Amino acid sequence: MTAGRLRERLTFQRRAPIDDGYGNPVTGDWEDRFTVAARVKPSKGGETVLARRLQGVQPVVITVRSSTETRSVTPDWRAVDARTGTVYALRSAADMVEKNAYIEMLAESGVAS
């Protein structure tokens, strides 16, 4: 894959752990961890029914260069398109391409993250 295919800018976020005042960790708001160039390739979409309403779900494959930051991403993170604001809920992250040169992540837009 060439660098020209990484046309999107994605900001990866995770929930900040905070203390509830009694020594118990709780999840806080989303905090930005890093922003990288990425390729977002849509897959076949679908619709799910939630609360008697159809919800459009768009699965995508996100490809990023492998780095110490991108290798730390787990499915409890999310990615936000820096240009459009589209939120992608990450489902899995694996180094399946180019022997640790790129990482492919399965994600969905249109769902709760």
C-alpha cells in the first residue's frame, strides 16, 4: 500500500479513567490519544432494529501505519474522522497486512461507541 491511499485523518480516543471520590475507578469522557493518516474502506452496510426504529450501520475497514501508538488500540477505543466528525466504533484490531507495516481495524459507524 502506498502513502497516497491514507487520505483520511482519524483521531483515536479512549475513555479516561477517573476516580469517583471514594477510590473507585469509573469511566470518564472520551479523550484524544493521537491523530494519524488512515484509509477508511466501506464494506457492505446493513440495518438493525433498535427501539422499534431502523438504525443504519456502516461497517468499514480502517487501515493505519503500524506504530507504538496504533498497536496499543483495542476494541474499547473509538476513531473520529478529523474532517467530518464521523464516529467509528472499533470492533477489532489486528496486524494482518504487510508484516507489521500496517494494521487493519474493523469498525462501524452509526452505532453507539
